[in-house]
Amino acid sequence: MELAQNAADAARAAGVPGRVLVRVVDGELRVANTGAPLDAAGVAALASLRASAKRDAEGSVGRFGVGFAAVLAVSREPRVVTRDGRGVRFSDSATAEAVAGLPGPAAELARRAGQLPVLRLAWPVTEEPPPAGYDTEVRLPLSVTPDLTGLGADDLLLALPDLVEITVGAATLTRTDEGGGRVRVGDRTWLLARATGTLDDDEAGTQAVEQRGRRDWSLTWALPLDGDGAAAPIPADEVLHAPTATTERLSLPARLIATVPLEPDRRRVRDTAAARRVLAAAAPTYLDLVRAVAPVDRVRLVPLPGFPQSPTDALLRDAVVDALRDGEWLPGADGGELVARRAEWLDLPAAGPLADLLAGVVDLAAPAALTGVPVGVLDQLGLRRLGPAALADRLLPVERPATWWHAVYDALAPATDTVPGLLDELRALPVPLADGRTIAGPRSVVIGVDDTADLLTGLDLPGLHLADPAAAHPLLERLGATAADPSSLLGLPALRDAVERSVDDAEAGLDVTPLARVVLRLLAAGAGQRAGALALPDEHGDPARADELLLPDAAIRPLLAPDAPVGVLHADVAAAFPRDALVAAGVLDGFALVVDDEPLGPDHDLHDEDLWWDGLDAPPARVVAVRDLDLVDDDAWAGALELLGADRDTRAAVLADGHTRWWLRRNVVLGGRAPGHWRLPSAGDLAELYSPAPAEGVDEALLRAVGVRSGLAVDDTDAAADLLDRLADPARTPDAATVLAAYEALTDAVAAGRADPALLAPPERVRALDGSAVPVDDVLVLDKPWLAAVLPADELVAGGDPAALAELLDLPLASDYVTATLAPDSGGRVVAWSGLPDVIVASHTVGVDVPAGELVVHDALAVVVTCPALGRTAVPAWPDTDGRWHATDPVRALIGALAGRPAPGSGDG
């Protein structure tokens, strides 16, 4: 350290960049430097009371006589050699030999117990000059090889601005001045703030004896910078550097390098007036450092609250915090600098835009500079918190344009979504009014939307304040203001009450025309609410509710029954207002909807609504239904359905599972028949049984919703009777697949309880397997498929559950009628089911397991029939009395085996 200070002074004296080379050569520690070499005055200074010839050089931090004495701690034979190879040598042994022959000095040496003043005598030397490029080299013979690691070269380059390079062994560390207090040492950039001074006599007198000649002091605050040039505060485990590291722990976010007096072990600061003088200068210098960083980084340099790490840390922290509290450095929202203890901070997230607006109104710290800063740091600086409620109070007397207020609301709005309770704290937020006044709190404020502000001026509603349009903002609505859009205005209690009593007022002789004009203008402007109670004149001039009137050319008008209890709107009113506004009020053009998002009961004036409601498993969560369906004429339903489908909302109500679909399925009449009498045009597979619905222009989704059939489903006993009649009609020619599907639908309806066979008259004709309509006298229900091989197709009927079909048609089962056994000469060979590829493939195709056990395969197979007629008949498959299958076609046997299995879930075997 002392030799580095001497090197810095030498470089300054010579006006050259200071460079230092530290190396070990033949057991000697050698420290070379550039700059003014040792001259006669320097030698005299070394040998004369350790007084330095450089004591008057401005900015010197070393005193050659005092500083050089430090080498005696490691070597008793130091030498100083200049670039011409000449120099001086100091020697403990040579001095002792010279003094021994002199009576006076020898006595003094004895009195000092052999403690020699090694630097009092100098001997000239001539030897190898310093390395090229260096002017002076100090050579220190050592008893052990020194460890050159941890010399703190970076601290020396930071503390001694006259040094630009230090080489230790093979490692070179350089310093580059980047301007603006920034230096680069090695691969790291630092921001520096320096202070220097001189100790007075009293302060210097408190130093150690060998240090009292040193009057000049210096200190450097060094702050690391990251790759972008931003402050990168040092972690909390920093120590004081003097200039190399001590053990004085510090908690400040910058490095302090100061020439403070240390204890002899150079680990701790000596508590002296000199130390206090240097450390007292650290606080204002730290303030200079803070001012030198970017405003957004400054508050990060404030020490965090907490216990000090050492007595020196306590002294520094208190002084630094006091300087920061009273100094003008804190970035303000207006771009200026504030005294911290006089400033306020806005306690809102993302408060930057709002703080910019409040510049000039409140002395606010810039929020960007406080991001991530603990509240304890702000309290330590004396900043006062400005909360939302206090802000609202502070803004009441502020006079600013309405656009400024709008910007304030815009800046506050995002925080209301993230800060719990913020809306409550802002309830008193001022609002500028259209008449120039400002009121506290938006609760009684109406915000004009589009051209509704003009309408509001004509409304005499006490307690209603119209906001200045330029200040209108959604935040005000969240704080209780009413947006004066058409829907909101119609929802105002005063206007709503006036509409509800308008018919009574009109019948009492009051003029309700102005009210109707305002309401219809609001509706024309897009009000979403209905005003069905609004009084409007009918074609005779009498007042009536809007929702009990038709437009003169209403699309629904020709569809209604002649006795429908609705009037027609007066033609003058129909011509004076937009059609959409009149329809929005409730005047009928097409079908109208009833919408209730929270229904409490069947109280929506819908036809048969109570029956529908009672039939539900649970009350509906929402009611959306078409009204006035019961007013449609029975002959006009095709047109009514087309009209319902033309409107998106009414179409959705028809398709949804609600009152509308329920009512239409029970009441629509098409061609004088219920919808289930007809099929959809696309249901071509039903063409031989049902005719298409006579409703041209109505899409199939609506037809299906009202009950026009797309398949053979049987919904009730009447539908079952109708289908039986259609199957018995010889004029119809359905194919066999359709016939089986029809009988299956009938048995399913019986099984599900939708059709009651007790209420059905047995048909006189049925549809046989060959597709013919035959009398029931000679027909059997095929319950076992292999019996079809011995019975004519025109005597068999099948489809669905055979037992249910037999009961429905009042016919016997084929298995109860036919008696047949295998011909005695059948022969055949026994084969396992699993050994037949055709059986395996067929089983996998239909998704069943291959039957277990065996069957008998024949080249030819016949059975002897004894009933209904005696004879021998060839068959493809037949079970014997033991249940074993015989077959010429094993797949046919598989079908028979599968047909004989119990139905899933039957519990039978």
C-alpha cells in the first residue's frame, strides 16, 4: 500500500501514467514504478527523520520518509534502485556495525535494546536497473517467498487515480478513465466519488507517531456498474478498504476506500479525531455519488434499515442517511430533484402515469425510482405516504381541465383491478361537472354517452349531476356514477316510474307525448331495455301499452287469429319514429321474446306456462321464451314457423329446451295435423310411411324442434296407433328394413311406457317379412331366426322384442307353433366353434366372443317338420334337443346361437 502511494506521487510529479510492477526475483520482493525517480532530496528525506521531500506536492497521499518505513515490517535490508542502475541501500547489519564504533550512538543503541533506526544511514549501490519502462524499483530481501495473491490491486487503482496499471507476477490489471466519474478496472466498471483534505494539527496529533507527518487524506466511494451502465449495488457483506480490505464490516451498497488510521494489525479503524474527520466527509461524498447515478437507480443506494455491522458502519450509516434525508437528490415526478424529507410517495402500483399528472400539485417522488424499494427505506428517508383516500381529498380544491381529470381516472383505473378495497378508498374522488362545478364523489353523477347528454338537459330529475363529457371515464361508473347510455337512462328510477304510470297518466288527461318522445329517442339510440308499459296511441287515438300494439305493417299481423286481443299503432306515430325504436319499446312487428335471468315462478304471461313449469324436474335458471304464440291462427303455422326462424333470437328460443319448444310441439298444426304426422323432407327412408311436412320455406331444424319426425320414434300411444295403421295400409310399400325398424320402435315405446298396449286396438293387418300387408289370421311372430327356414316369409312378422311384439299385435310366437327335429340320417362331423375361421371373423365383426364348445358341420342338413305340416325341409342351421348346433353354414348357426343368448342385464343365465 505505502509503495503504491509513493508510485502514484511519483507519476503525478513526472506527469506520466503511474504503472507498478510487483514480482519476486531470487527471494526478493521487487516493486517497480514509473514516474519521478529517487533523487538526492528523496534520499535525504529517507535518512532525515523520515521527512518527505514531497510534503508540499498538491494531492500527494504518500510521504516517502513515512511511507517507505513500512517496508521494514518485511525486510531489514531494503534497496531503492533507479533506471540508471544507481541507488541506495539500507541495512540493519551495516548500521549496527557502523554504530558499534561510535561511543555516543553505541550507548543510545544499548538504551534502545538494539532497536536500530535502519533508515538513518544509506549506502550507495550500483546494480541491475529496473525492468524496461520503469523508473524506480524497491527491492526487499525476504526470508520466505511471499504470497502475492490478495494484494488488492483493484482497490489501489480505484483509490489512487494517478495509477493506471498494476502488474503482480504475470497478471496485469489496468485502469481506464471513461469520463463522468466512471473508470474501468480490469473487466469491471465503477462509478467513483472522491474527496480529499488535510488534517489540522490536533487531528494529525491523534495518529500513531510514525503517521503524524501524514496530513493529507483521501476517500473514494466506488459503485459497481453492470453491462448497461446501471448501478449494481454491492451485497451487504462489504468491508471498509484502507485502501486494502480491513475487517470493518459495512452495510452500505458502495465500496468505501479511505485513508483512515488503522490499528497496527491493519484490521480495525483506530477511533481517533483523524478517523472521525475522514469518515465525516464520507456522507456528503456519498451524496455526490448518489447524484451521479441515473435517477431511477438512486434510491437503491439508500442503506437498508437494520442493525449496523460494526461501529464504523453505525457511524457511516447515520451520517449517510442524514445526508440523504436532507439533501436534494430524490427524483421527482416532475423531473426535478426533491429533498427527501419534504417529499411524498404515492402508494399505488404502477403509479408512474398518475404521478406525472400530479406534478405541480403534490411533491411526489418519481414512482419508477421507488420500484422494489422497501417501505422501511422510504420511512428512513422521511418520505410521507400519500394513500388513495388522502389523494382524493387533496384533489378536491384542484382546478384543472376536464381532460386532465380524465387522464387521472385513466391512470387510477388499472390499480382498482389489483388492489383490494381501492374502490372504497376512492369513493370521494372529485368529478368535474358540465356546469363548471366540481363535486366530491361520483355516486350522484350521470355520464353522458353519445348524444344522450342533450336528452338529459330536458330531464328535470332532482339529485342528478351531469359530468363534463371530457372527463367521462369507466372508473367513475365503477365508483357509482351512472353511464347515461340509453339503457342506463331507461333504468333510472325516475324515468322508469314515469313509463310505468304513463297509461294511467294519459287516461287521466296528462300529456305523455314528451315522455314517449324521450323514451323512443333513447331506444333509437340503442337502449337495450324494453319499455312495454310506455303509453302510445292506437289506431283510434286511445292510449295503450306499447307491448299491446302492432305496427301497421307488422310481419306478424297476417298470422294472428282474427280475434287476437292486440291493437294497431297509430299510423302517425309509426311514421314519426324509427321502426327499430318502436319494436324496442315493445310494439310488435314479429314475435317478441320474454327474457328473465332470475325467474321466480311461472309469472311471465306465457300461455300454459304453469303447466310447463310444473312438468319440470327443477325450476329453470333462466327463461327465454316467445310470447303471443297462442294468438297465431291454426292455418298460419307454416308462415309463423318461417317468421320464427328468420329472427336469430326467436329461432334460438324454438331450438332451446324451454317453454317455446314445449308449447309448439303440443300446439302447432300443419295441414290440419300435429307435427308428428309428417316427416322431414330429408327423411327419405320414411317416405313409404310418412309424407313430408307441408311447410315449404321452414328449415328442418325448426321442423324437427316442433315435432316433425326425422325417424320412427314413437312418443305416445296415439303415435303408436298411427304407425300401426300405416304399416297395415296395403297401399304403402315400405321395405323390409323399414318394417323391422318400425316394429322395433313400437316395442321400445311399449317397454319404455310411452305407449300403452291396453289402449291400442289389435290391427287387422300386419306387415310381413316379405313386405306385404297380410291379415293377422295366419301370421306368427318370429322369435327364433332359424324357424324362418321352415315357415313362409308372408306368414312371419319380426322387429324388436318378440314377446312384446306378440303382445302388441296379439299374435302367437313361431316357437310355440312349429315342431321340427333333425332328420335321423343327418350325420356330420364335430368341430369346435373356435376352429372355424368364418365364425371367428363374424364374431369379431359383431363384437362378441367366439362361442365355447362344439357344433356339428354337415354337407347337407334337413329337419322333419310335424307342425304346422308334415314334411322334410332342408335348413342351413338347427339346434338339436341338447342345444348343440348343426349347420351347413356355421355363420347361420352363430346367428342362431347369439339369438338364443339372454339379453344383457336380463338376469337369465
